[in-house]
Amino acid sequence: AQKITQTQPGMFVQEKEAVTLDCTYDTSDPSYGLFWYKQPSSGEMIFLIYQGSYDQQNATEGRYSLNFQKARKSANLVISASQLGDSAMYFCAMREGYSGGSNYKLTFGKGTLLTVNP
Amino acid sequence: EAGVTQFPSHSVIEKGQTVTLRCDPISGHDNLYWYRRVMGKEIKFLLHFVKESKQDESGMPNNRFLAERTGGTYSTLKVQPAELEDSGVYFCASSQRQGSGNTIYFGEGSWLTVV
């Protein structure tokens, strides 16, 4: 079974509008972390935002916010005020295990290709 | 502060040849990981070092792949002999052990093409 599911292979958004990229996850571990990464055409993987399973509030980083719905096991990325430079592949990933422990292995989804139109 | 750096950025080799990829993690990061993405597939974990020790190498595909991290600093990933299905992008990542160690930073990847 897929541990990380990104159901949108591609998304289009108009510049300056907000967009939500979906991510659902599957784990029986009570302690886990959820990550979003951006991969532009140049290839590097850029860390965007992190949400821990015990965090009470949704994570935010500038124009990025994570809509964390624990009961639904979803961790959607919301990008506000889209910019042309936001066009990239976006990956959702999960780390299972305690943050103080040694299990830092990430499981990735297949990614969503976001295109921002002018 | 320098990020995770990888070398070479691109490599084209013939089937049967050997390639060695290098990764320099962020200074002070004990944890170092290798991942790869082959064409059309998800990014997959290969292995995890804590300092010089292999913590988890469950993702290594077969014994043609050898990873080392002598001295606990940089790491190398050798593919010998390379096969066509090894083509893809190999990412290295690093993180701190505690504190802000939740964040895992990736390099730009080493793109490998086996022909």
C-alpha cells in the first residue's frame, strides 16, 4: 500500500492565486513527520515546510502553509499568492519514528507538477 | 553556510563501467542519506549513515552499490558495474542528530545516465 499518496499528477494555477496540493499518508506509528519539498527544473530539492504529528498548530513558512488534518491523515500544502517561480514539482514525504531517535528515512509521494500561469 | 553538495552533477557512462558519486553534507550534520529517483518512479531511500556508521541500508538495490563514509564526513556511492536500470538521479541529504534535526536538507542530485 502507498504510504504517501499525491493524487494530482499536475496542477495549474493563475499567478497571484492560491493553490492547494494534496497529500494523504498512511502510518500506524503515532510519531511521524511530514515534509514538503520543491524541485524546480534545475533539479535541486528545496525543503519547504515540516509538520510533526504532535504539533498542535498547522505549520506555516511565509507563503507556504500545511493544512494538517490528522484524523483524515492528510497534509495538504497551500501556496498563497502564487508566483511564476513556484512552477516546479512538489513532493510530499513522511518520516516515521521518534524525532530523537535514529529513524530518519523518508517515504516520498510521486509528486505534483505545478504550473503557474501568468 | 554551504548546503549539501554533490559531485558530479551529471555523469554518462557505458554499461559495465564504474561510477563514484560524492556527497558533502552540511557541516555538523551527523546524519547522511542517499536516495534515488529512477525514471517515472518515486524517490526511494537507499541508505542512512550516522557519522561513519551505516544505520540503515535496507534500500540498497543490490551488491553492485557500495556506500562509504569514512571519517564521518563526506560520503561516496559507487556503482560497479553499472547497468541500464541504474540511470536516474541520486540525491544525498543530511540532517542534524537532535534539536532542529527534523529538517532534512537535500543536495542538487547527481544525474546518472547509463548507456
